[in-house]
Amino acid sequence: MTSLYGILGHPLGHTLSPAMQNAVFTSVGIDAAYLPLAISPDRIRKGLAGLKTAGFAGFNVTVPYKETVIPFLDRIDPSARAVGAVNTVVISRKTGQWIGHNTDVFGFQMLLRRARIRPAGKSVLLIGAGGAAKAVCVAMLPTVKSIQIVNRTPERARRLQISFPEKFRKKITRGNFRSLSASLPDQSFDIIVNSTSVGLKKGARLPVSDGRLKSAEAAIDLIYNPPVTDFLRRAKKSGCRTANGLDMLLYQGARAFELWIGRAAPVAVMRRALLRSLL
Ligand code: ATR
């Protein structure tokens, strides 16, 4: 019988996960299908119950359900507990239990490793304070010197800061989103990370001055489509080492595959599928 997997979110128009996971299932000869599960917020309770009765073997979770799904789980893995958000649910074949994991942090760590960006002891400017920003913080806080979070909505940055235990909270400061565009940085940062959606649309410009980029050594944009946002283009021009979000997407998916199937993910196959669907 075909095993069912999927990605739960709303809206889901842009998701590349089905192309990536279906390519792997085909390449390793597993009888499984990975479906987009676009369920609107007013139907999410019924939708989740439906996944149970339909006999799904596992699924990914994306915006806006990474926290919503938690009360429906039987168990939460430490990876998800650390972030307070679940992006991968494993459904036990034996017991039917739902176990929540978070593979986004691993995805971001792999992005750093592949881009040869080493955050230990560094000062970081993190733009954005949503779900992706939380995964970035969890991945970086243990080793960085400091993280300054700036967000359009300051209250969300405050909530992100206070969600961490004291030893990490004290490494975090909060800045002003608007003043990011000031051409003379009053404070410079080693690594600048954009976790907002600004840049998804052509011509959208993140308010980070070229001066600030010149004083940084690396810039990361979690956006992968377009592969080079205005922010990354300017960062490159300013001499920064740069990385987009493709590796984070790839490795969170590879880890999810490993959790579901119990064997190593053919990452090269997944990368090719992603690049093909981005053409
Ligand atoms: P994700 O899981 O991708 O992080 P999210 O939790 O919805 O998604 O967070 C989106 C982030 O992008 C937030 O930091 C959001 O800022 P607000 O908290 O002020 O909403 C940011 N963002 C989205 N659109 C933006 C825009 N036009 N200008 C500035 N920030 C924006």
C-alpha cells in the first residue's frame, strides 16, 4: 500500500517540498506519495483528525500551523521543544502515536556549515522575529557572542527574546527596524541574517544600508526564490560571504525523510529536484 506523507499549511502555493520528497521516494524505490495539504484555519481541527483516519505515515508542518499542531501530538521531541514549534510529525506505524520534531534548526546549521559561515564568538544582526527567526536563534545562541533582533513589529521581537532562558536571553538585544537603513552604522555586526519575507517580491528592499553590509563578513537571506535577493546582491557587492535559504529547505527536508523512512536521505537527488522546480 502506498504510504502517505504531506505538507500541512495555508496557503501552500509556493511549496517545493512535494517535488523534493516525491523525487526521493521515486529514486530510492519507496511506494509513497507526498501531498500538499492546504487546510484553512477554520478547518484545521477537522483536517488534522482527517489525517489520522486517512492513515498518513507522517507530514511536514509550515506557516501558520507549527505551533497549532502541538496539542494534537502524543509526544514532542527535544528538537521541537527547544523551538516551541513543530515542522515534522512522525506517525508511529506500531502505535499510531504522533511525534513532533523540528528539523528547521538542523537545516539552518547545515546552511551555515555548507556556506562555511562560523558564528562562534560572532555578533549577529537578525532581521525578523517569526518562526524562522526562532529556529535561527536556537541554532546560533549557544555559540555566538550576541544577537540583535530587529523586527517591523517590536513586540514580537520582545516576545522572541523572552522565550529563551536567562543564559541565552542576555545575549539578545533589540534594535529599531527603521534605523537599519541609516548609512552610518552605530554598531557593526559580523553576520546579518534576513528571516523576513521582504525580498520575495522583485524590487522589495530590506532597509539595511550598504555601510552596514560593508562592515559585515557574512549575510544570509532565508529566501531562496529569487536565489539572489536585492539584500544578497548588495551584500555580495560589499564583500560579504553570502548564502540563500535553499540549503535550509533542503536539509530540513532531508532530516524529515530520515525520521520517516529510517535511512540516509539522498541529498543530491533532493537538491536536483529543488533546483529543477525553481527553474
Ligand atoms: P516565518 O515562519 O517564515 O518566519 P512568520 O512567522 O509569519 O513566517 O514571520 C514573518 C516575518 O517577516 C516577521 O518577522 C514579519 O514581521 P512582523 O512580525 O512585523 O509581521 C516579517 N515581515 C513580513 N512582511 C514584512 C514586511 N513587509 N516588512 C517587514 N517585515 C515583514
